[in-house]
Amino acid sequence: MLLKYLVFGVIAFLMKEAQCKIDEVLAEAGSQAVLPCKWSPLSPNPSTIIWTQVNKGTVWRKQRSGLQYWGSSWTSNGDEKGAQRARCPHSLFERGDFSLQINNLREEDGGLYSCKVETEREVVEKVVRLIIIKVSIAPSSPMVGNDFSISCNVTPLTATTVRWLLNDNPYVTQTGRVMRAKASADLTGKWTCVVNYKGKEVRGSATLTVKGILQPSRDDTKVYTAVGSAVTLPCVFSPDLKPSRPVWEKLKPGTLPASFSTFSASSQTPFDKSASLKEVGFEDQGGYRCSATVRGQRLTRKMQLVVAKIDKSVPSKKSDSMTLTCQLSDPSEVTEYEWVNVVYDLNGTQSVRSVQKGKTLSISTVSEENHGEWTCRFYGKEGVLGNITYHIQLMSGLSGKKSSGHSNNTAPVVCLSLLLIVLLMVLVKMYMNYQRRKRIFQYPALETIVHSNSNERENRERSRQKT
Ligand SMILES: *[C@@H]1O[C@H](CO)[C@@H](O)[C@H](O)[C@H]1NC(C)=O
Ligand SMILES: *[C@@H]1O[C@H](CO)[C@@H](O)[C@H](O)[C@H]1NC(C)=O
């Protein structure tokens, strides 16, 4: 009896001593945590190992016989064996390491855990505090303009400081565990809560999506296109929305271009209200706005159509060279222009040759190697924005100045043709005269009649003119 009390006393003492230095583990919900439990001087073959969640019951237990048990809340119901979220790897027992791994952490896993190891000689216990960080958004996907909140839950609640990051950039507007705002496109993305606890830093994150117009994601987005090509003006809503009464408008000049069309309702998904221009003209540039009603709210998105064109100019003296200039209706976001020459060999394979940077390009039209397509690519901060191509006829080099001197050549050609026509008419006249004379020789009497007739008519006309 006395011995028994003594043993309990020792156990209690050991437990108390162990609890003095509680290990703390911080982890994000959904991730994995390892709760340490190491006893290096322990004899290698413990008879019993028990992990319990303080005040909540057994997590995992290995008995003297070698059998393992999981607490009822740690076996996912219906799942096969091995799907347990908590496990204690045997391979590490030899080194006195009885650490518990918990996968797919839940908020309710936060709290105190105890690891109790029994050998023939002693019973040791270690206590570990598991702190779970969970970022949650309510409602999970708010409508644009509606209120929402993001909270950084720390379980169990401890004295911590919290910082917020939005898409990995510090978000200083708000501090504290709970953040409230009106949903807007600017706030979409990854929200990270950085928890600072006793010098340790742990992050939890969640992604905010806002229901509304997904594409373009913000107002005044620029859509780049080239004169003569087709372009799509995007207006795509969240897939679970059914926007009604869609309207497209052109801003400032006011009327939609002739080649403007909205997609037919049948070929389009109900949340896609995009429109297209079949053949863009330079004058089609400018602001466009799409709008539609969603759940009683009118949502609109403005965008800018930027049109590119190539201006060609031929210096008057050197007609065998020309200058191409890449013009954009709004070059404000363009950081760089590049001219490339695209040539096709006999097999039809395309090869691209970068020629020069800059808005303008001067080339010789006589040189054989300048044939093919000349493309002006324009770049913004994030890469290529678009391109526009100018074609130079393959034959222009062989005939010298066909493409550049075309208008100068027309005058001689016209003169020559007129001369030919006149010559032809003279020939026809001569032939007809010859034929007539031949006929008259056959009928000499008729000739006199014809002559007298014509003489008589001439006389009459003359006398009429005199009177
Ligand atoms: C065309 O293709 C053939 C085989 O694919 C190749 O041998 C030849 O060099 C190519 N010609 C040119 C002009 O690239
Ligand atoms: C021009 O743009 C089109 C469409 O983005 C692309 O397919 C094509 O490869 C581009 N051409 C060049 C020479 O960059």
C-alpha cells in the first residue's frame, strides 16, 4: 500500500515537472503537425504509449501486446484502417521518439495533449500545446459591393499579435483578428494571417473570390487589337450567376461600330455576355461598357479598346525605301516596340527574325531579304500586349519599284493604251473605206447616184446655212 502511494507520488512529481515546460506547436488548419515526445535515456522497449487530448480522451494508444487503438473521434467513420489522422511512427521508438503526427488539422484539434510512456521501471508524461490557426471568410464568396469578413482564428485563443497580407503584400488598413470590408475586385486573392506567438511565426491563409464580373477583373482594362482583325470584348460573370438585361455601350463617341455583335444566346453560356467586333477600324478605339442585372443589382464594367495600325510613308526622293510606323490609339501602357520579320521558306515553315526595337522601321523595298511579313510587337510591363503585321509583296523586289512606284507608272500606261485605241480606229476606218470603194467599182452607175445624191444634199445644206 505504502509502495503504491510512493509510486503515485513519484508519477505526480514527474508529471508536474514535465508540465513546467510545455512544448508549443503552431500549425495551420489543413496542414500537418508533429507533437514532440522524446525521452532519450529511456529503455528502448516501452510497454505502453498513450497519447491523450487533455479533457477529451484518448487519441492513440499502444499496449504491451503491441496492439494499437485510436480514440473514437480519431477514426474517420467508415474509413479503412490507416486513414487515421493521427499516427505515431514505430520506426522512431528505438531512438526514444514517440512524437505524434496529426494530418489534415482541424480547428477543434487545438488544445493540450499528453504523451505518457510506461516502461518496466518508470512512467513519464509530457504535455504539448497545439495551436491551430485558421483563416475563414464569411460569406465564402460574397457578391461585389456586399459586406464580408475575414477572421483569423487561433485555437486555443492565446495572446498573439496578428498581421495581414493580401497577395503577399502587407495590408495595413486593418489590424486585429477580424477584418471587415465591402467586397471588391481589389480585395480578391490570397489573404494571409501572420500570427506571432512567443517569437514564433505561423501563417494561415484563405482565398477570397468575389462574385460579379470576373473578366475583365477591373474597370478600364485595356483590350489590344489591330486594324482589320477581329476582337472579343470580354464580359464574363461568375459561373453561378445568371445576369439579365445585358447592355453594351460605346462611351464618348456614343454608337457601337457596325461590325459589333453580341454572341448569340444559344452558343453562349448564360454567364458570358462578351461581345465581338468582326473587323476593327482605327475609329473603333475608345471606351466600352457592359452591364447586366444580377440579383437585383446592376453590375457594370468599363474597358478600353486600343487599336494598332501601321502607317507607311515613302520618302519622296528615295522611292526604293519606306518607313513603317507602329501607331496605337492609346500607347500609355506600352513600354517597348519591336519589329520582327516573318519569312516562310519553300516548305512553308515560318521563321521569325527580330530586327530592331523602336516604333519606326526604315527598310529598303529592293532588297530581297526584306520580303515577307513585318510585324510590330508591342510590350507592356507584363509582356507582349499585341502585334500588327504589314505585308510586302514577294514580287516587288523582282520588278524593282512595283509597290512603291505604282502611281508614277500609271500615266505612261494610260497614254500608250489611248494611242493603241486611236491606231485601231484608224485601221478600222481605212478598212471600211477600202470595202466601200470595192463595192462602188462593182456598180459604177450607183456611184454617180450616190455622188449626185450627196452633192445635192450638200448644196441644200449650204443654201440653208446661207439663209
Ligand atoms: C524542306 O524539308 C526537307 C525535309 O523535311 C528538308 O530536307 C529541306 O532542307 C527543307 N527545305 C527548306 C528550304 O527548308
Ligand atoms: C501576333 O499575335 C498573334 C495572336 O496573339 C499570335 O498568334 C502571333 O504569333 C503573333 N505574331 C508574332 C509575329 O508575334
